Amino acid sequence: MHCIFDQCKAAVTVLKFGHMSSDLLAYGASDGVLTVCLVSDPPSVIKKLEGHSKDVTDFDFSSNNQYIASASMDKTVRVWELSKGICIRVIYGVSSQLCIRFHPVNNNFLSVGNANREITVFNFSTGRIINKLVFDDKVTSMDHDHTGHLIFCGDAQGCIYSTSMDSHTGALSRAHRFRSSGKSKYPVTTVQYRSFSLLAGGPVLLTCTQDGSLSFFQVCTSDMLSTVSVALEIKGYLTLRCSLKLAPRVHSIRASFCPLLSLEKGEYIVAGSEDSNIYFYDLTRPKHTCVNKLQGHRFPVGDVAWNHGENLLATSDLYGIVIVWKRAKTSQDIYKR
């Protein structure tokens, strides 16, 4: 273990490292508090952002890490200026705000998924609504592609959508829907995009649902197609490459790609679990998928996050404990306690 943060008095619901940052970490909790830390020696809490009255469901750093935008069950989106530790804007909604992302190219756009079955695009500077798009159920998780032209999102019934977004106007249009073949419908807890995978030979998408299903999709992009007319029709189309069924979860538990490990061999995923462990899986090994396990938490692990460079992995549990793990120098052990 590199360090432990145990100041939180409620379940940690989401955690992330700053954009392209190796030591800036933040996590949100079910008491509505966002905690901002530095994990470099010595580790320290630098800000506590208080204002939400219910669970922080998601947050995102701006590209320069000067701002955090957070979503909450209290039906609001809040924008925080980190240097001052203050909330500079509150955007009120009519339902719980469930997921949020800054546009990767135009940080003046803020996309929010909510329990009212919508993705709403806000102007970051004014808080005004630019556009919105209605889906089939609550939008529970989302991510942008690296160009900002596509938003991938999941809903409360387990459906995955690709949505086109105009980076200049913020206009949205639904492009494609992938529905799992199972009869039971569970909320999507993770949607994570990665611009390249050796296994797929191009961009990929990882999704995780509350029944423990991990899915690995190849993403069709315009540079993979021969004609512009075809590209406009199927850009963002998802092809399922492989999947993994884990134990069903009572709580919302997230997973993440392991990009650096995947460049060495295989296709690695890390996920929390309700047995309090963190598991590493290689999706290319159907018979021996689990390749490593980290033990240190005593309660269900809800979220996992990498820093830039992937030498640190942060994990959080439902008791409010955040552990930062340091990557081992040996090739045999992925991470050390």
C-alpha cells in the first residue's frame, strides 16, 4: 500500500485522479462531500468540498484540473473552483443527476446523465442548457471518446448507447443501441472508452452492469470505414468482442481498463467486489481469467481508478476507506500491498 485515506465518514461512491495527473486524487461520498487529496509524499487532504445534500454519484475534472463538476442524488450539478475550494455554480434539475463528463476538446460543454432518462448538455460558463436527448431509461453511466464526437452511455435496463455530439454546437443525436440478450435488466455501472487496444486493433469500450457482467466492445469509427456515407450511418457502432460473468452485486461496483498492462500481453481489467477484494482479470484467458487479487479493504469495494502513468491504483469501499496501491517493480506481482 502507498497510503490510506480514512477521514471520510460515509461510503465512498466514486473516485478519480486528476486529468493527466499522477498525484491529484478526489473522491465523492454518500454524505455529499467531495474530498480532494494529494497522494505524493506526504499524502494529504487539501480540500473538502461541501454543498451537496445527498450522495455524490459522479464527478469529473476539467482538462486543466482547475475545476470539478459533480452530480448528485440531490438533483443538482455543482461546479467547484479547486484553488479556492468553493462552489461557483449550482445547476438545479428535476431528477437525480447520475453521471457527468466535461467535453474532452471543448471544456465549455458539460454533459450530464440523469434519472429523467436524459443526457443534458450545459454551457459550463453560464449553466444554461444547450441541448438534451431522451433515452429509454435512467442514464446511469457515460464516457466520451477522445475526439469528443461520441458519447457512450448506459441505462438502468442494461442498454448501451452511442450518441453523436457536435463539438461546436453541442447538438446530440442517438446513433446506435446495444441491448444484451439476457432476460434480466440491470443498471450499467461502468462505461469506459479507450482509444486503442491490441486485442481489437482500435478503440474499445468497457461496460459493467450490476449483475456482474463485464463486456468488451470494439468501437467502429470513421477512419475504419471506406466511405463517408457509410461512416455517417454506423460511426459508433459497437461489436461485442468478449464478456465475463462475475458474481451479481447488490451495490453499484465499477471496473476499469488496465491500458499499460494490456500493452504487454492480454487485455486486463480491474474491478472491485463485494467480498472486499480487488481483482485483475485478463479477458483473453477464458478458463483462468483472474490473474491477481489485492486484499486490504474490509468492506465492499465500489470504485477503482488509475493515475496518469498507472503506477498508482486507488480503490474505495463502502465504509469510507480509500487505499492507494503502488505498482510493484517486479513483473510477477502486478501491485503490492
